[in-house]
Amino acid sequence: MTDRLQTRRLRFFLRDFRMVEASANVPDGQALAAYLARRRNWITLLDAHWIGTGETAPVVVLRLQQIQWVESRESGVPAAVPASASRPREVELRLEGGLVVRGQLPIHEGQRLADYLEAAGPFVPLMRAFLMRSGRPPRATNVVLRDVAIHRDVIQTVAEADEVSPVDPDAAAPVAAAADGRRPGT
């Protein structure tokens, strides 16, 4: 049986802090973390556009080790397919480069955080994610990332967080629009 491929628009935040938006052929119905886990070392990107520089390329092959996280720019590609027994757990991740991301892990009730992370694979799915802090010196950002798949090699620590997210997604949307190079409301 072959998977039906769908061309999906994805955004990649790289370890050198560049962002590239591109299309990739993702099997229909497959979660982003599972799709990336099936790749060994490389991913082919189509119609790539580097945010901030405006550079473009029709085809680029990207090394997976260069990725901090990936998010889908369209619906239909969740970060993970939650198991029926899972209950999202609010966590805060500290990543290399001083980044702090907060969101929800689709973790089983009673499962230890370390056990979940060991079994998660090379990309850890994080739902309802926010970039809370970036850069050195640290600066608050509160940018909505949506559902993302974070490369495990960039994660330094994971801690459980309060149940309530400190950022209102509606209030953070203008910041996210600005990060896209758009004015709020456009």
C-alpha cells in the first residue's frame, strides 16, 4: 500500500536562527513528527522562501540536524495524532540558543515525562506552542507557533508548567504577524 502524498506548506526554524518556508510531500493523514521521523538525514523542500532575506529556490535539500522546529502553515498536518489515553500536559522547553518554548505534550495519564521523551523519536510534537523568550540577552517574545515538531537534539530541558498558558493567542497574533513580515490584520 502506498501513501497518498499531499504537498503541504511548512515553516522550518533552523539552528542558525534562519527561517525557511517551503512545501514538502507529506503522506495524507500523517502527523508532522511521524513524517519527519521517517526521514533519515535529509528532507526535500519545494518552492523554498527564506524569511527575512527574500531568497528563493525551486528545490532545496535540507539536513534534518539543522532544524530546531517545524510547523505546518496549513490545517491538515497536526504535530502528532494524540492517543486516545493521552491528556495534554503543559510544559516549558529550553532550547539551544536561549530559546524558551511553551506548549502541550500529548502524554498518557500517569506517564513520566522522561519516559515520554525517550519514546518520542527524533522530533517531539508540541501543541499550542508559544515562543516565550528568544536570544541572548533574553527577550520576551510571546509569538504563537501553533503545533510544532521540535528536534530532540536542540532541547536542553523540559519542565512541567502551570495549566494555564500565560499568553492569550489572540493577543500574541499581532506579534506572530510581525514575525511573518506582515502587519497585524493583513
